[in-house]
Amino acid sequence: MAIDRINEMERWLNQEIQTLVQGLRHCKLLNPYIGGSRLPQAVTEKRKKFRTRLARNKIRGIVNAVRSELS
């Protein structure tokens, strides 16, 4: 279960960083999250449970640190 949490946090962070660097000419994201496959509803619901308020705060903290480095 811990690996599922880590994977979801990585997906989430990648999506947030993609949003951050979108349109920045001096940045290129080397490993963008594509998310092209359709997942069963049970998997989608399981992943949503990892997106808690605490996890969101951690993701925001990392994104803010990256934003500072890019400025």
C-alpha cells in the first residue's frame, strides 16, 4: 500500500509541475505524466483516497520550492 501512495504522490506532483512550467520557454519537463490509459473505477477511487489535505499541502510545498528556483 505504501508503494501505491508513493506512486500517486509522484503522479500528482508531476501533474502540478507540468502546470507550473507550462508556457515557460526556459523549462522543459523531461518525464511528463501522460495518463493515457482508462482505469477501472475501483483503481480511480483508491487513488483519490491518497489525495488528502495533508498530501496536498506537501505537494504545494514542493511546487512552491520549484517555483522559487525557476524565478
